Amino acid sequence: MILRNKKLLELERFCGKDPVRHAFCLWDLKKEMENTEFYIDWRGEIKGYMLIYTGGDFPSVIIQGSRKSAEIFAEMMPIHRGVIHFPSEYWDIFKIGDTRYRIDIMVAEPRFYFIDKDVKVITSKEKLKKLFINPEYLVEKAITYGIEVDGYAVSVASALVHLPEVWVLGAVTTHKNYRNRGFATRVVGHFMSMAYGHTERVVLWVRSDNETAIKIYRKYGFKKIGEEGWINVDVDIVP
């Protein structure tokens, strides 16, 4: 039985058993209920779930659970434009999409490395406009740390999810004119130091072939724990 926006307390308990894997589901349940539709494959217990987040420029879909659940959700998914995330072993289930990526899931325990005096919390959309087209989420709901040059952020890292159980490190980027200067390493190190004492784990999703980023993450203790698939449907987004 597929339930829509029901059994949400059970879903929160289910996700709470593994907050690293289910970080975005926990966040949406706690902070983004008005922008998220929750579908649960319920067979006396939760066998899987599908989230459809509609608070951005296009829908973002997350599917987790059993293979049977993924098959059901793939058939019923009402998405003609957006991004789909799912366990990598279910590649064959999803027939739609324009571009596909393999994504590494990496996790680390936060620890104190250093506080970089040049890294600040970015609270202005204007300061992010050289890095992102629509940075509203990063200043309104995330915690975004960055280095500024001439009044604009040139290298940033954001806590897309910031809960006591887990933070999600994302939106890590450096302007092309400022790469290869160690800015990203500094921002991520500062991020991990700020996460220390505020959360139990930090998790991130990174494209499997992005060796430059993975090298930085490994420096701060991140280890790969799994893989997911990413499919673009009528959008052009590079993870």
C-alpha cells in the first residue's frame, strides 16, 4: 500500500535509525513539510519511501528502500522535469532521464581543525551571485560559509542539513578565477570545525569521478560508505 503524507511519525523513526543515509528525509520532516510530498510503501512496516521536494527551481526526488518499493515508485513518479536520486543498484529500474551520474556517499565525524579568519557566514544572496543563479536556499535555510573577495563570495561550503544527528556538506564550489589556491580546502576545514560540537556526523554526496573534491574530503576524514544514482530529467545540473 502506498500512503501519501501519512505515517510520518513512523517515517521519522525509520529514518532516525540511520540519519546519515536518510539525512534529507529527516530534514524535510522537521523543516520542509510545506514543500515536500512523502510517499511510503507500507506493508505493516515501512519498506521504502519517495520524497518529492518542490521548494526549489525544479522538483528533487529521493527514493530509498527495497527494490520492490523502487519499482513501484518508478511507475508512479509524477515527474517530467527534475532530478532523481536512488540507490545505485537500481539503475535498471529507471528508464527516463537525459544524463546519469554515479555519486559517492561519504561520511566523517566532525572535529576541530582550525577557524579561518577569512571564512564568514554568508547571509546575503547578492554576495553569492557570482557562484549560484538562485542562492535563496543557501542563505535562508542552509548555513553557508565562504571566503569573500571584493564583496563577493568566491569559495563556499554549506550545511544543507543541520541537525544534531547529522549535517550535510554540500554546495561546495569555488569560482573558476580562484581555483587551485587552496580556498576550498580552507572553507571545508572551517566547516568541519564549526560542525564539531553541533552534530554527530557529517555526510556528503559527491560525483564519483570528481577526484579533486574527493581528495579534499579525504583530508578531513571522509570515507566512502556507498553509492547512489543521479538522473537529470529535462534539466542540466552537474552534481
